[in-house]
Amino acid sequence: MYTLVLLRHGQSLWNLENKFTGWIDVDLSEQGKEEAKKAGQAMLEAGVLPKAAFTSYLRRAINTLNIALDTMNLHYIDVFKSWRLNERHYGALQGLNKKEMVKIHGEEQVNIWRRSYDIPPPPLSKDDPNHPCNDPRYKHIRCQDLPSSESLKDTLIRTLPYFQDFIAPALFQRGCVLIAAHGNSLRAIVKYLEDISEQDIVKLNIPTGIPLVYVLDDNLNIKSKRYLADEETLKKAIESVANQTKA
């Protein structure tokens, strides 16, 4: 049996302001830092101790991982970073308030951009300073391989090969692996592990800062699944994500 832990980063400053964040590199809020610490405490208390960790290129995920590992006194384990674990790219919506966009475009249209499986938001121009082609952290990647906007399907297409080629082998070698990433890159992995349909994955909400623990066999079949939180805390956290575009 192998243990895979998925941890969505703690609340970010733009989560707090209810903005589309995507690849914009904002940090954790004070609540987000506390969520990351509690996630580390929950894993420690549950005896879930990762032997390696993976994260994105974005500081809200990196700092969540660092705080959680430090809380568990596991700051020394191997950590691997990849842009393929980045959040879904929200294109021209990045930096805009979700409820303000609902007022302008209507809740249905915003939810299509935000939650549909294969419809991306309006793209970001490649000459925009916030386009990843203009960000030094992605200079080693061909510009044509970097997104201007993504649907969840697009996010899965870039995330899943990294999971299969790098994370799964590390899991089989180390026995317990932690992925600290983002709502949509983690939803892509969950869709794959649980074989969730395109229709049902749009309804899945992953809460911030609560570890999701899978026990898997040699074929990545799920033997057990649990969040490390009580039911009331988990319910409130999931509802908070679901209600981001509601008036």
C-alpha cells in the first residue's frame, strides 16, 4: 500500500479578496499560513509522514508546503517543483473579482469560465506583462508550450503526464508522497485517480489547507480515502469554495 496526500494551498491574499488568481504569484494570507500549519499538525497526528513532496512554481503552494513540512519537522525531505502543477491559467480574468464579474457577465457565464470542463476563459495577450512567456521563472520553457488561458481539461493534459511520469514512480519508491498544489491541478489528479466523469468533476470542490489522504495499491487503485478534518470543518471549507461566485 502507498500513501498519497493532496494538499491545496492555504487561503491566499487573492482568495481573501475573491479574485481569479491563476498563475499570478500572490502569497498566503495570515489565515492561509495558519491553515498550512494546521495541515502539518493534522498529518503529524495521523501518522502520515511524507518521504518526498511535489509542488508548483507559485509561492502560495510552495509556502504552504514549507510551513506544513516545518510543522512536521520534515523540512529536510526531497522537494520537487514543476510548473505543470501550477493552478489553471485563468487568462484575462486573472486579477478580477469573481462577484464583480458576475455582475457584469452573469453568474451562468462566470461559472462556465470558472467551472466548466473544457471551456477556457478569454485568453491573456502574449505581450501582457503577466503572461508566463514574460516571466523569468518560465524562460526554460518554450513560449508556445505556455498557456494564455486554460480549461480544466487543458490543466489535466499538462498535469497528468507529470503525475504519471514523476510523482507515481516517487510514490512507489518512497511509500508516502505529498503534493502541495492548487484547486484545479489537484482536481485533475483526483479525476484521474477516481475516474470521475467530465460532468461530475465540475461539481468537485477541494477545500484549502485540509490534507486529502489516499491509500493506493500497485495499480493506483484506491483502497481508502479521507480528509484529515472533522465533518463540520470540512463541510464549511467546501461550501466556502463553492460559494465564491454566489451573490
